[in-house]
Amino acid sequence: MKSIAILMLAAAGAFGAEQKLFNGKDLSGWARIPRHEGAPANEQPGIDIQDGLLVSRPDAPEDDAINKGIEVQIDESGDEYHCTGVLYSWTQAKARPYKPAGEWNTLEITMKGSRTTVKLNGVLVTDYDGVSPVPPKKSRYEPDRGPRPDMGYIAIQHHGGNATVWFKEIVLIK
């Protein structure tokens, strides 16, 4: 089964300046997390290009990036705190407008200061102010609780399960 997603990111500031983060041809502008450099072939990050799409395969090793940023979930198999469009285990879904595997889903992630909003297929799923209390951490694989930086990297991660995730039109709007 394959999961399919389109991802658009918006950063705080004057909107309108669009920067494509994925050119549909190669991984120009993307970098591996330093711990992945020199990793054995069977532990290389599972990102490659196929038919003009960025493909994330379920063979990349885990690392600690989840505790240094905000993770927007792309997986519809969990509960209201572990589904597409939520801040993973931090926010409860306001809606679940996910299209089934085989159809494109569009995620629009907007970050202004500490506020993060996420729309899935045009429907608001998350609106988090960055300071309101979140549920306690229940499992070791959930992100640590606490403040996050206002600036950082944009990353694509795949872990768990056998699904392949396809991305296209990854755009930063400043």
C-alpha cells in the first residue's frame, strides 16, 4: 500500500515569495542528517527520486530530530493525537479529511512565531499556539515536551510500517 501526500509549507513574514524545495529531478538542496553520513548501505536514509516525485521508503534509521522541532504526522492509522495533520502526540485533530491511499492529499503547514496551523485538503486539522499545555508523553517514541525554536530545518521523515510515502510540490512560501 502506498501513502500519497503533497506538502506545502508557509513561513512567517511577507507571503508571496515562493521557493520550491524539491525540483522533481534530484536531491539538490537537501542534506542528510550528519549521523547518516557514512552509514552502511543498509542504513541509508530511504529518500530517492522516482518519476519526478520525492519518495520516502520505510528503511531509514531513527534519530533525535523529533525532539528538536515540530513533527506534523502523515499517517492515518492512529488515534486523534496520532493522525495526519496533527503535531504528533501534541494536538488533537479538529477534523480527519484524509483521502485514501492512492489519492493525493495536500498538507498546508503555516508557522508564524510559535503558532502552527495545519490544513489537510483545505480543512483545518491543527491550530496550536505553541504555548498551551499538551498531553503528557505516553511512549518513548513520542517527542519530548517543551518549547521549540522559531527557526530551523524542514525535514521529511519516514519510520515504521511498510508504506511508501510520495511527495511532490514541496514549496516554502515566505
